[in-house]
Amino acid sequence: MAEQDVDGECPIDLESAREYAGDDEALLGELFAVFLQEARGHVTALRDAFRAGRAGDVMDLAHTLKGSLRLLGAPATALLAEQLEIGGRSSQLEGLGPVVEQFDKEMARVFQWVETRLTTPAPGKTIAPETA
């Protein structure tokens, strides 16, 4: 079940993410932390590749993000990444500007939700990555 964010809808299905992590809250925290670290750079690179018309890079980056988003339980945002991947694969970037804009907005929501989740977990739950 997805928890709500400030807009009333949650971009992450936390139960799916927990299932993927085997209900291991520490692992889930690590997954969220790695996602934040890597996905931000991928989103920036995807946007740059789109603006430069590098369809192959758009395809590769969108594919990577799509997989991460699905594992994290963000299927709606993953579908936007899939649209970008398909456009890149077919070298049809024209007309994808609105999809890129929507993807950026949804990724901002995902990033905000994950950041908030890492700093303020649900009552009785600690998902911050363990430090060694």
C-alpha cells in the first residue's frame, strides 16, 4: 500500500519496496540511499542527452532508471521512463519534451519522498542505512 505524500498521493508503493528488500528495513534504507545517490546523476544525464539529441544515451539512461523505479515501487514514474526509453530506442525524440518535463516532476516527487522517508521513517520503523 502506498503512503501519501504532501500532495495526497505517494509516488512509492512502500509495500512493494519492502517486499523487494525481503522486509529488511536496513536493506531498504540502503536501497533508498543508493537510489538517491545514483538516480540524481542519471536524471541530469538523461535531460542533457535529450537536449543534445543523443537518442542512444536517452535509451540507456531511461532503461536504467526504469528498472530502479520498478524495484523501488514507483510504477507510474517507471512508465514515463519506459516512454523515454522507447523514444530513444527508435531515435524518435521529437515530441518527447512533455514526457521529459513530466518525468522530471515525478522524479522530484520520488526524490523528495525518499529523502523524507530516510530522515523520518514510519513509527516503529528504522530504515536508515547502517553505518559501519
